[in-house]
Amino acid sequence: MEGFLQRTSLLIGEDGIQRLQNSFVMVIGLGGVGSYAAEALARSGIGHLTLVDRDRVEASNINRQLPALHSTLGRFKCEVMAERIRDINPDIDLRVLPVEYTPETADKILDRSYDFVVDAIDSLTDKIHLIEHCLKKGLPIISSMGAANRLDPLKFQITDIKNTHTCPMARKLRKELRQRGISSGVTVVYSTENPRTPQYHEATRLGSISFVPGTAGLAMAGFVVNSILANTPR
């Protein structure tokens, strides 16, 4: 095989490449976690990719998010990521939705079947709804927990939500899901590092750094690709 997937083909073979190219994956949230997941999926050869994010690039995003550059300030993150991904793979089937995932927009966004949904949403309320929605539809999902206020990228683990500890977001999610009758069966990436106390307080912002959320996103992409390769292709 020639082209950008040549090295990948050496690793997973032509059959593996075909499986990835035939797969449909959605990434919801294109911040520090989701943008790295989306780009890694595209570089891996996923053939059908949907990007969902309504936010525009801000200066405070530049320290950790792939779409964030001084030249892209004010632009929709999903549109910037779409340009990057089409430059990586001009043949990709790319769907771009500059909307926010909420209970009201769920049916519009998840209007088709997917081999995997990557949840990189910040809002716990919307995250819970997305997980419930995917479980009801039988859609495989991996959900990101907290990546802010941490400095050690080697503390991330992928496991069932029932096995998580230390992470405040995971603790809240476990509680909320149990109240809805869901105690297991949800795959998450979470950090075992205790969140650090910020150097100073900002009501709506959390501390972050370049290499921590990106590591979580890459781990999510790896989980998705390996799961697809292990399953029977479409």
C-alpha cells in the first residue's frame, strides 16, 4: 500500500485498513481531549468521521487544543479540525456539526448508526444523557473523565466506570448512573492522579497543560481503533 496509511498497513495489514475505512465514528467535543482523539482516528484511517462541537477557538485554548492557533481565533473548532483532517485524508467521509450536544439536539446528532462514539463533553449533565442515549441505541461509547488540574499524563487508565476511583468527575458520574440503574458497562478514560489545587481561583476555568488532555484523547482513539480491529467488519 502506498500513501499515508502505508506504515499503518505494515502494522495491521490490508484487512485491518479495510475495517477502519469501513467504520463510522463520532467525536463529540473537540477540546483538549477530543481534538487529539479526532485527529488520531483520522490518521489511523477511519473512513467515516463525524465531528460535533459548537465552540469557537479562544486564546485560552492554545495551550492544549489542536484547532487553537492565533490564526484560528474566533473560528468554529469543528471547522478548523475538519480542514486539518481533510488535509490528512482528502478521501475521508467527514460530517461536521457545529452544534452543542444536549437532550434537545441528541436525536438530530445521533440520527444514524455508529461503530463508536467518543464522548469528550465537559458538561456532566450532557455526558450522562449521551451515555444513556448510546446505551439505549446499542452504540459503543467511550467517555472521558476529568483531565484538568493534573500534570502526570501517565496516570490515565481505561476501564469500566465501576472500577474508577480518585477522579471527582468519575465519582459524580458513577452516582448519577447508579440512580438511573446503570452500575457498569460504560467504558471511560480517567486519571488516578489527585487533582491539584489551582495557583489562583477563576470561577469558570480550570488549570490545564498541553500534554495531559491530549494523552487522554490519544488513549481513547487507541481504544476505539483496537476495538474495531477486534470486531467483525461491516
